[in-house]
Amino acid sequence: MNLKYSSGLLSSFVVIATFSIYQTAEAKVKLPSVFSDNMVFQQKTQAAIWGKDDPGKTITIIPSWDKKKYTVKTDASGNFKQKIQTPSYGGPYTISINDGEDLTLKNVLIGEVWVCSGQSNMEMPLAGWGKVNNYEDEIAKANYPNIRLLQAIRKTSNFPLDDVEVRNTGWDECSPASVADFSSVAYFFARELYKETKIPIGLIHTSWGGTIAEAWTSAATLKTMPDFKDAVVKIESSSKDQAELKRKYQADLAKWQADMVGKDAGYREGKAIWLDNQSSNDWKTMAVPGLWEEKALPSFDGVVWMKKKISIPQSWVGKEIQLSLGTIDDDDITWINDTKVGQTVGVSVPRKYTIAANTLKAGDNTITVRVFDSGGGGGFFGDEKSLALINPDGERISLAGQWQYHVGVDVKDVGAAPTVVDGPNRPTVLYNAMIHPFLNFAIKGAIWYQGESNAGRAYQYRELFPAMIKDWRKNWNEPDFPFYFVQLANYQKRGEQPGESDWAELREAQSKTLALPNTGMASAIDIGDAGDIHPKNKQEVGRRLALIALAKNYGKKITYSGPVYTTHQVAGNTIKLSFTHTDSGLKSTTGSSLKGFEIAGDDHKFVWADAKIVGNQVIVSSPQVSKPTAVRYGWANNPEVSLTNASGLPASPFRTDDWKGITYSAK
């Protein structure tokens, strides 16, 4: 199984707080961190309260909403658990928990509790590194004391944990002070729900940027899946001595890295030999930026050397020059001519190197970049503007365009990298540390924004993602709780011609997950950013998720989805497409013609298509394809899309064919 072990899209919250695992007050009773002042209990349910005290201790619990007394004794290990009946939404209330000394939870609300999880686009805060659209104004207006926030602190564990550290030792009322570093998607989701229903909302935010879905799935479920079983068994059988594990990992990693260099054709006796122009006479070319899976090397993981010749004016010579290479997936070593100018590990780190004066010469110079990718997409990605040489006067030489490339070594020839012992991108370790502690806590449902880190294994995600959802539902003992998720936004440079796309295949896997009951998908295909994997319009993402919940859970008669493809019919040289969720009619955002459609015959060669709306169908054709067999729409990392319904919600990308994609065999 090929997993990414870099921090991926990882970004950090700025957390100004002190942390404690237990809310202790002055009593002996110890409660997990999910219980604190300002908390929200799920309405109209048997909600559990649990904790620890001395063995054999009698605990009395009295909620103020009905003043009913619940009595429970701790077991031989000092654990107790008691379910209490919660009323319809309201508050504030108090809950007394007494073992002879009283611990009182104050300012408690009854409402709806939603778990909010995923990777960096769920983690992205309003301020901090996120800075959503109009973030200063949004933060200033975030006075919603009936929305409550619980922020889990990142942690991994090889074994299930009973508790998790949280920001500020517990729940916060939503205010300008508390919301700035909280999940923007979660907040905008809750704000929309609260405005429409006036029901208090509790948000449990537990996410981690750059992480893979299998990290959020239980060991029991993963062991039923051949792709993950061995890795999970290895984790479960590992020593709990972290120092010992880290020493072994460092030794294994050093040996693996040496093997990679030893088998890399671009090195001889540890020295880079592909830095001069003569060495690249037989190299091929690909366009940069763009991941090499989409350009020239489908499903390739390993080392690729990339090279570009550039002409430097005399006026630049003798000056310190800045080199920007945008973002590289995963690691790079970079030379100018035969001088090493930089080296970076990790996909999330911008490549900005300073080239010392007199390194560049007037006329031709060569930039050589050794790129290593451990899995999924590899190479340069992002905006063309981010690839440039920049002199002290701000003058720029673009580095976008055609680069030469040559494979150095395929990971298959060396073997998979050793598994990190404490990183988040390992099967089950985030479930253990950041989901398992909440399983006894009654919730309404979950929202999820993740998939970027699994895009290179999109076919595998077809099985993994629904398995994770069923796993959570089973372990929460809520077999059908609502689970709503965001379909990946458009991202990266827009292609000039139709082509394959791992992100499109991941979106398809997400769409297929809607076959599970009580799921919903908010498409973000029209609100992404070509140059930023973290688009700023999180307001609309949260709103679209809330539309699903309002329609499915709160009885609102509203449109909550864009058009969804259902069937197609070949009619001569055209293909007719039918949809659900057409609202009061299909619409185009680009006038009379539709963008984003492509068509192919039996040769599987797609070309851009003519498409028009006729009633609630779309008719697709092309003069280049006389006998069409397949249509695709929005099938790209960053497609141009135009099909909506009358409510303005975008159609989800789709294809009518089932031809094998580029991630079909990726594990």
C-alpha cells in the first residue's frame, strides 16, 4: 500500500490556551474534555455522561431541566457511565455531578451537535493561515452565543484513546474572540442552521490538514480491507515504547534513502551527474506546472529529474536573485547550473530559494530539479505565476512552460518507504486519537471535507470512504446518522484539452458514496481557486452543506443540490443526458452554450463538445465524433463548468462511461 508520509497540506492552528484532559473543578469526579461549561447536549435523546472516580463511588447526576436524580456507581476501575434524557432544544441549564463534592457544569444548552472532520479545507480557520473572504468583517460579526465550539487538539495514537485534549479546556461560546481560529466551514454551516432554525448548535471540530481517510477509520474496519490489513496489524503489534520505535524508523529511513540514491540513474557514486545540458539530449518534455501523472507519467511514484534552460540578461549578473518554484509534490533538490541552491521536504512548503550573486551568468543557464514523490500526484503544481526568477528590482522571468524530464528511479525498484511511527498519515491513528474519544457522546450528525490526500488512489476511495462512514455510524451506535460531505473544489491550471484526472476520479468516488442512506454532497466545483488548494469562499461551502441539513433534517422545502446526472441515450450523432435536482429548470452560466462537456466514440478519444439545454435534458454532440458513445462533464482538476439549476447550485461532475481511469490500480 502506497501512502504519503509528508505532512501534505498540513497547516497549524495558532492556539492560545492551556490544555487539560479532565475538567476537575474541586471534586474528585473526573470528566472527559467533551464535558465542560458552555457545552451542548444533543436534544431529545438518551445522552451519556461518563468519567472516573474512586472505585465503588456513588455518583449523583441532576440536570436542571427536569431536576431528575440519576444515580450510578463506579466500577472496580473507577469508571462510570450514565444516560440522561434530554428535552427539546433550549437552555441555558446546569448539570450537577456529585460524589460527595459537587461539580456543576454551567451555561449548558440543549440543541444539535455536529462532528466536523477532514483535512485542511475543514481545518482552515477564518483568520490565521486561512483568511477566508472578508475574514475581518466575518469575525467581527460572529456573535452567536447559542453556537458553541469545541476544538480538538491534534494527536495520533496507535491504540484507541478515551479522551482528547481540547482548546481552552472545553467548549467556547461563539464570539469574535473564539471563532477566529476555528474551522470556517464548520462555523458557516452552523451559522446558516442557527439563522434558519434558532436551534442551538454544538460543533465538535476534529480535523488535521493533509491527512488520508484511512487515518480516520477504525482498525476493525480497515482489517476487513486487503489494501490496509497488513499496515493496521503492524501498527497494532508495534511497541508502545515511542523512543524505540523512532530509533528504528530513523535507521530504516536512512537505509531506504541511501537505496533510493544508489539506484537513482541521476547519481553516480553519490554525485549528481545530470546537471549539464549535454546529459539531457535524449530527455522528453512536459508542461510545467502540472502533476506528471496528468502530463506524461501516469501512476508513477519515485524520482524524476526536471530541467529548464533559461536566458539571463547581463543586467542581472552579480545580483542576488530569488527563485520561486511554487509548490512541489513531495520533495526537491534544486541546482542552478552545477550549484545547489535549495532543498525542501514536504508538499505544503513553498519553494523560494535565494540564488547568490554571481551564480547566474549572462546568457544560457540551467535549472535542474530532482523531484521525489512517494505516492499520489507528483511534480510541480499551482499557479504559473508562482514559477519565476525575480531580481531585486522586481523584474521576473517566467519558468512556466516546457521542461525536460527523465526518470531517476521508480519506487517499485526500491520498495515502499518505511512507515513513520508518529505521523498522522497512517491507518487508524487519527480515529484512535481524535474520533474514538467522542464515540459515547450523542450527536446529530457529521460534516466532512477531505479527499485531496487520497486523490491518487481514487478507485480505492470508492470502497474506503463509504466504509469509513459506516464505521463511524456503527461505533457511535447511530447506524443512520446524517453524514454530509464536500466534493472537491476545482484546483490547478486549467487544461486546454480533455484529459484524465485523478481529482475527477476522486469526485466520482465521492458521488458514488451517495448510495449510502442519509448522506449528502455539497459540490464546490465552481468556487475553487486554480492557484490555491484552500479556496477562500468557505461561506458558500458552509451554506451548501447547511442546505442539505435544512432540507433533510429540519423540514425546509428548499433546493439543496445542483443537477445530478442519471441516464443517457445515444440518438444518432448526439447523446441526450437526463438529470434529477433540476429545480424549476436547467440553467447555463455561460449563455446559450454550455461549457465543460466532452464527447468520445469507441476510440476513447475525448474532444470538447457542443452542448445545449432542451427542457430538462442536455443534448451533446461534436462534428468530430459521428458515432458517440460517452460524455464527460467537468472531468478535470480545474474544469470550466456552467450547468446549474434555477437555484444556482452547480451540477456535479460526471461521466457516462466506466472506462478504467488513471488511479484504477493505485494502492
